[in-house]
Amino acid sequence: MALFLLPVKAEDTDLPVLGLCISAPGHEYVKEFDKFIREELAPLGVNTLVLRVDWGYEFETHPELRSDNPLTKKDIKTLVLTCKELNINLIPQINLLGHQSWESKVDKLLEVYPQFDETPWVKMPEEYKWPNDDGLYCKSYCPLHPEVHDVVFDVVGELIDVFEANAFHAGMDEVFYIGDSKCPRCSGKDNAELFAGEVNLIRNFLASRGCRMWIWGDRLIDGKTTGYGMWEASINNTHRAIELIYRDVVICD
């Protein structure tokens, strides 16, 4: 869960933002979550709610990617109507590029489509420990795989439609696996260009659907110069992508 405030120029009419980013509820908790919006968020003046759905929706384009206990279209429409009533901008999120696994388990995208894995030779351990010899925190999909965006854009487009969204949060934080030397597509490529290329590709898709792109900003900070390190910033040279991405991408702290 993250609470964020984005003060910006007055002419940007959809900002400033007082927002909350939180995991989407399971199907059986939608009524309680709706009450949470009405009784907790709205009275606090929250005007933006980023809902991290990931694979927790009954996708029709790719039902094989549904996680357990997914939200239904009716569930989401309940939350959409509540947020419209309370003037809260509801923004769906799927973690893209990084965060395709957690501890000892891959998430649905790499579970169903293991060919998209940037580092398929890194096996998930029975018991996860950090640090580890593979530098495994979370897996990434390969941004240059020729088929990955056909799948990703199907599910992103589906969420945009059901949420009636004017923005989409693509996550893209804590990307540790990128431009791996063993990847047949990414090896030798500049990590900043790889990261920026993925941001811009997703941004262009979202723009074609009338949506603005949101991401977390840690990969655009030089972790070595700032001393922030590998978690709050980048030490694998993605930070230079800040000069290469579209200027209309919303970067969240």
C-alpha cells in the first residue's frame, strides 16, 4: 500500500493528486472495500485510487491468466460507480516488466507463458532467501520478446475498458533483471534504452486508448550517485531512461 501526493502545475487540471495505491480486494470483500472507500477514503479527501489488480480479474481475452478468486465485471462496476459518485479517479494497475514473481512463486504471466521470462535459467527456490547467488528478487518478462505485448496489451486494454479508466498504472518498479547477458534478445543492449523502450511502447498503446500512463519512479533515479542503492533507485543503469521517455508519463514517488 502506498499513499502519494503529486503537486504539479495548476494548468494540469487532473492534478494535484491525493492518492492511495492498494491491492484490489478479493471477490468476497468487494462490499467491505466499497464501504472503505465511502467511509475512510472519501472523508480524508482522497481523490485518486490506484487499484493493483494484477491478475485478479476474470479476464475474457486471456482467461488462463486469472488468479484465484478474481474480481468479476460486476464487482469492478460497483467500485467504478462508487468512485464516480465520490469524484475519485479510479486507476487500475498491473505490474509490468518487473515483479513477475514473488519469493518462491512466479506470477500468472510467466507461469502460463514461461517463454516470456527474461532469465528462464534462474529457477525459483523451494525456500526463498535474500541475498542469493542468482540475485533473484523478482523476475521480469523480456521486453523484446516478439509475443509478450500481444498478451499484455489484451489484458491491459480489457482493464481499461471495464474500469472506464482515463489512466493506467504500469508499476515498473524494482526491475532488477533487465538486459541480461544470456538473453538472446537483450544481450548487449543498453539498459536505459531497454527500459525507456518498454515505457514508451506501453505509453503509446495507452494513448491510443485515451489513457495516460503512470509508473513508479525508482528506476529513473541513479542509485549510485544519490546513495539510495538498488531498492529505492537503480544501480543497473536504467536511470538514464528519464531523458528518453515521453514527458506526459506520470511518475509517482
